[in-house]
Amino acid sequence: MSAAPSYQARPEVPFADLLDLRGRTAVVTGGAEGIGFAIARRFAEAGARVVVGDLQPGRTGELAAAGHEVRHVPTDVTAQGELDGLLDAAVAAHGRVDVFVNNAGIYPLRAVEEIDGAFWDRMFAVNCKAMFFGAQAASRRMKAQGEGGAIVNLSSICGHKPMPNHCAYDASKGAVLAMTRNLALAPAPHGIRVNSVSPGLTATPGNLKPELFRQLQASGVLEHIPLRRQAEPAEIANTVLFLASPMASYVTGTDLLVDGGWLLHGI
Ligand SMILES: NC(=O)c1ccc[n+]([C@@H]2O[C@H](COP(=O)([O-])OP(=O)(O)OC[C@H]3O[C@@H](n4cnc5c(N)ncnc54)[C@H](O)[C@@H]3O)[C@@H](O)[C@H]2O)c1
């Protein structure tokens, strides 16, 4: 049932509970490494039971070994059935899904003249189509539970400004921004919030791949970033935790840029 409009004041959440995810279940795609792993870790530290949907288990075992309730469910997000299976596994294990993070993404480089249909389709299958169907599936379950929820999509600074050899990636991340604004509308009366985070340059296994790293160094990229450094994955995870938590209870349909000021610099 969607909530009727109400002018009633809402009880204030006590300060100590603003980032508290105890009793909540959070599902993170691509949470085995990089930014997704940092998000899974922050959520676990905030008390959530975390389910990581990733092609590989990666570092998830570290969190279980540290005593957190974190499990890995083998998932290829481009297979819609596997996304549904991921959510089913979370509900089977914990009875509910309160937070869903569409983090899994790829960013291979290719010059505009060399992009072919297969390259373009793969980029959009992982970065865009999978995010849509992930959000759709999560939103359905949250609506059925009737207690609201939060969905966070990973866009990128590349959704805001162009990068050389990133045309297909830039387009896929721009689509995530537009999709997030639209996806926020329908479930809002059910208390389900949908937002995105746009990281700037972040030190993860993905962007430390030699080809990309060499290109970044050659471009002198840190000269263009006002904070003069790249982000740590935990700094992106902190923002995702904010959006997923009661701290952001009146925030929906928006994007938070976490880029050290990079967008302020001219192209
Ligand atoms: N690292 C950056 O500088 C940066 C900047 C802006 C945005 N982002 C975005 O943040 C997100 C995470 O990036 P990252 O740098 O941590 O990536 P990463 O390559 O370091 O890790 C990605 C994780 O996603 C998983 N994954 C990849 N394809 C998958 C699939 N089809 N199904 C399930 N899991 C899959 C991988 O196994 C891996 O564990 C992406 O959406 C990326 O576009 C990253």
C-alpha cells in the first residue's frame, strides 16, 4: 500500500541511529572487490547483514572472517535470472531486503573509431541494463515488504564530463544518472528512495589495470583534481552508506558527486 500524503510531523531519528543498519539486509552487486567491497564492509560495520552478488567471491571471506554476517552469491548481473536469484537468496537467508546497491560495472578503454557493436552492447549490458533490472527487482521486493527501502546506483564522474577513450562508458554512466531520476518516482510513495553516487578517480583493482593507469598518469590527472589525490574506496562507501541510511531519509532521485572537486576543473 502506498502512503497517502500527510502533513503530520514525523518522529525524529535519534542521532545514534542515523547510520545504524542493524536488523537490515543489504545486497551489493560487484561487492567482492574495489568500491563494492568497501561498501559491503561499511554496511557490515553499520550492522547490516550483507549479501554480495559477484562473479567471484574475491575478498568477501575477509568480512566473514572478521565476524560480520556477509555471504557471497555467485552472480552475473547481466543475467536477469541471476539477479532475481540473488534477491531470492537474500530473502531466503534473512527474510527481507532493505538496501540494494547497483555497483557492478566495467570500464574497458577503446577509441571512438574502434568501438564496435559487441563492445557497446557489453558496456550497456553491465553498466546500464543490469542496473535497471536490479533496481526493478529490488524495488518489487521492498514494495511487497511494505517498509520502504533504499537503492543506490553507481554512476561516475564520466556521466558528467567526457574522458578520452571512454565514450561508451561515459554514455552508460550518463544513462545511470537519467535512469536514477526516473526510477525514484514510482516507488517514492512506498518509502523507497533511489539515488546515485558519482565517484571520481578511485584506487581499485579495476582502475589500477596497467593500461588505464598508464594513461591516467600520462594525462597528469592529479593536477586537475583540486584535492590533488585519488579517492580511497572507503570514501565512496561512506557516501553510499549515507544515502542508504536514515541520515538521508528525505533524499531521493539525486546524484552525489564524490570527486575531490574534479568536475570544477575545465575539460
Ligand atoms: N574506480 C574508479 O575510479 C571509479 C570511478 C567512477 C565510477 N566507478 C564505478 O564504481 C563501480 C565499481 O568500480 P570498481 O573500480 O570498484 O571496479 P573493480 O573492477 O575494481 O571491481 C568490480 C567488481 O564487480 C564485479 N563484476 C564485474 N562484472 C560483473 C558482472 N557482470 N556481474 C557481477 N559482478 C561483476 C567484479 O568481479 C569486481 O568484483 C563501477 O560501477 C564503476 O563504473 C569506479
